[in-house]
Amino acid sequence: MSAAADWLEQLEARLEQQLQAFLRANPTQEALLQEQERQEQRQRQRRLLAQAEALRSELLQLAAQIREWRDRAQRARAAGALDLAARAEQQVVQLMERGRQRWHTLEQLGQAVQLNQAEPAATAAGQKPTGTDPLDQAWARFEVEQELEALRRRQGQRS
């Protein structure tokens, strides 16, 4: 470890000790600090949920566009306009890729929401949050994958 890194760690430890000593000596300041942390956590939660809702709306719009372009491709193919049908099918592929990207982003937001919800309990228990339980993360991924698979099946039935 370099001398600069060692010095920074010592400085950080000393500052943390001073903060803890100050908060023990001034319990009202500690209460104010905790309230501020709770407010920031609620604001983060609202932002994350708003982002998730926007993504959900976008995914619904993408699903409608995919259905529309699939219908167009079928109509063009039925009319013998094979070039136009191929272009419409390419549009479907592009929209589906955008949908997969949005699903991935939504999954990440879901994990961030879970982590944000876990922070108050961990803080109240005197723990620093280091991430959600791996089982919770695996379960969240499983649920998202199940929803994505159901959406794919529904889209496949409509084509």
C-alpha cells in the first residue's frame, strides 16, 4: 500500500472518529442527521420509482409498436411486397432489441429499489448496507425473466 493511500485511510478513520464523538456529544445533531438521511432515502425511492414507471410506459409503447409492425409485415407479405415485409420485420427486430435493453434497465432499477428499501433496516441495525442478499437478487432476476418470457409468448401468439 502506498504512503498516500495509508495517509488517506488514517485521515478517513480519524474524521469518522471525530464525527462519531461529535454525534455522541450532540444527540440532537445525530437525530437531525438521521432524519436528513431518511428524507434523502425517500427522495431516492421516489426518483427510482418514477424512472421505473417511465420505463414501464415505454415498454408498453414498444409492445404496441411491435404488434403494429408485425401486422404490417404480415400484410405486406400477404400482398406480395416482400421487400417491404422484410423492412417491416427488421423494424420489429430493432424494436425488440430496444425492448430487451429497457427490460435490462428496468431490472437494474428494481435491484436499486430493493437496495434502497434495505438501507433503512440495515442502518437501524447498525450495519452499513453492502448490497442485497444474493438470494433476493437471484429471485428478482428470476421474476423479471419470467415476466419477459411471458411477454415474449404473448407477442409470439399475436403474430
